Amino acid sequence: MQKPFFTTKLAFPFIIHNMVEIIHITYIMGSDRNILLSFPFDTSMNFVRVIDDFLIYIRIHKNLSPKTVEQYERHLVKFLWHLVPEISKFEGKLVDHELVFLESPEDSVKRSQKNILKRFLLDNCRLELENVKISDLNEFRLHIAEKGLSVKTVNAYMITFRAFLKFCRKQGYESIDPVSVDLIKQKDREVTFLDAPEIVRIFEQIDTTTIRGKRDAAIIECIYSTGLRISELTALDKSAINLDTREFSVRGKGSKIRTVYLTDLAVDKIKTYLEARRAELGEKDTFNSLFIRHNFSTDNVYSKSVHGNDVIKKPLIDADVRLSRFFITNKIKEYALRANIIKEISAHTLRHSFATTLLTNGADIRAIQELLGHASITTTQVYTHMTNSKLKEIHGKFHR
């Protein structure tokens, strides 16, 4: 079978990778002095190399968030380990995929480790992309399903593989057809939300005489007021929000920007927290994060880095104090338990509560879609099932 040809117009200087042989070079006469190259390109690609290229592509050209890129990498590397288990360990230790493919760390030691590990994989993985079959993918799907992963999580893996295989086909590589990667049909989502009395009970558990309590109240009110995702909330900086206009922009999934709006109550709680924070930290509050941890001494605003027997004191930076999604979720769960709310609660529950409150009060489903940042109206329509009893009540009241 004849290899497909690739024709391109390049200006000097140029570098050609993965070229099998040059068939001919023809000079194009003209002032630009470009050349026309025609050569067959190699369709059998090293699986590790293609993973690396794909992650660079989605990070730069697709502009996906670091969290999404990390998830795609985790899925692909686990599949690689499944196919070639002998390369999953380096010097007796499981390879840390985050050091292999993601952006080079600022730390020179970690950067060196990353490069060594990547070279190890490239040198030792002999798996070619064209040799990976749909049967391998189906076997891996069964493998992770038997580990007890939910249908949603298994489908997330398959979505990653679809994106990866579409990239491979776009590059002209011989690979599995992405159309052949099926998703498992999921049951309708059961979404938990809180009603107004339950929200009130949660706020009653917060000790707002302390700075941490003021912060927690502001966080919960902010999510309930805007419908933010937890990742969007943790990324918020003080400079990002306008408390005068009560609105601000956030970058959501797919790097899409949308405007969200604060209630008067949310503005009051955020102002109260920031005033208390200024009173506590004063000029030492050089942090950009809107919400920070408060478990460090105001007299010694630094972190400790231990190297051997030496303790090096370093000034705290924004990353040291910015709250994590796990911290916030655990706080919300803690207050819900204190309020005797027996439900599976998370920060996302407040986002669901925001949407259902709007819907039951007559908001248009399309408007809710915009406020939540949903790409598809189908995602938003889950809330119509959640509020059917309330809608029935409204129908009976207004439709005679």
C-alpha cells in the first residue's frame, strides 16, 4: 500500500520530523525563495510521542484549562500503563505522569526529572499507534469498570480517547476510528439541591464573629448568589469582582467567559470579610486571592522550606494561601452536617440550588443556561425534572 503524501510550502530554515524519504525538491522561482516539498510521511507513530504532541495541541491550540489537560493526560497514561505495564516504573518507582508531560516545573530539579522520565518513556516504549486496536480500548474499559468506577467516570475516559483519536486522524496517523468509541448510556442524573430553609439553617451554623466564619459565609453566599463552579470560585481574585456594579466575569469550561451577578446579601458578606481581612493583615495582605486560608501567624507571614537540616524562610505567595476546592467542599459538608441536613452535599449542591431557585421563581431556562455557562441546553434541562412538583403547583395556580 502506497504511503500518503504530504505537500507543504516552507521557507528556510526548516526542520522536518518523522520523514521517511524525500521524493523530490523543486525550487519555486520568485522573490520569496520558498521551496515546495513533497514526501511521504510516516503514519506509524510512537504512542508516547503522540500523547505528548496531543497534550501540547490541546493546551495551546484548543486553550483547554490546566485541569482538563491534566485529566486527559491521566486517562491516556493509565491506558499506556495498561498496554505496556513494564514501562510504568522507573528505577523501581511508579512514574509520576505529571512530571512527564505537563509544563516544565519552574524548579530546575523537577524539570530535569521530567526530561529524564520523558526520555525513558520514549526510549523504552516500542508501542506504535497503529498497533493499538479497538479491542485494546474495550479491554481497558472493562478493566476500569471492574474497579468500581462509575459510568460517568468510564465515559470521561472514553471522551478523552475520542478527542485523542480525532487528533490522530487529523494529523494523518493510522489509528482507531474515533466513531467506534461508544459511550455507555447513563441514567438520568439525580441532582441534590437545597431549599431556602435548608440554606438558612446552614448559615445559622457559621460563627461570623471570627474571620474564618466571615470568609465561609461569604463563600457560601457567593456560590449561591452566582451559581459558580467550585473551580471558578477558587480561581477568583480580588481585582476580578466589582462590588459596586455587583457583577464580574469568570472563565468557565472550555475557557468560555460569562458574566455573573451578585445579590445585595452576597456583596455585604464579601465586603464584611474583606474588611476583617484588612484589619487582621494590614499591609501584609499582598495576596490576590479573594478567599484565603487564615491559619498562619500575622507576625510571621512566611512558609518554611526544609533542605537537609536547614530551614529556609520564604515569604508566602498567593499559591500558598489560596483555598483548594477540597477545603471549600469539606467546609460546606461540615456546616450541612451541623445543620442536620442528611444529603450528599458539596459545593456543586449550592450551584444546583442556585439554578432550581431561579427556575421555581419563573426564570427562563435559556437565561439559566447562560448564567450557569452550559454549552448545551440539554445540560440545563436536568433542573426541570428536579422541580416538576413545584412547576405542577404553579400550573395549577395560574392555568384554570
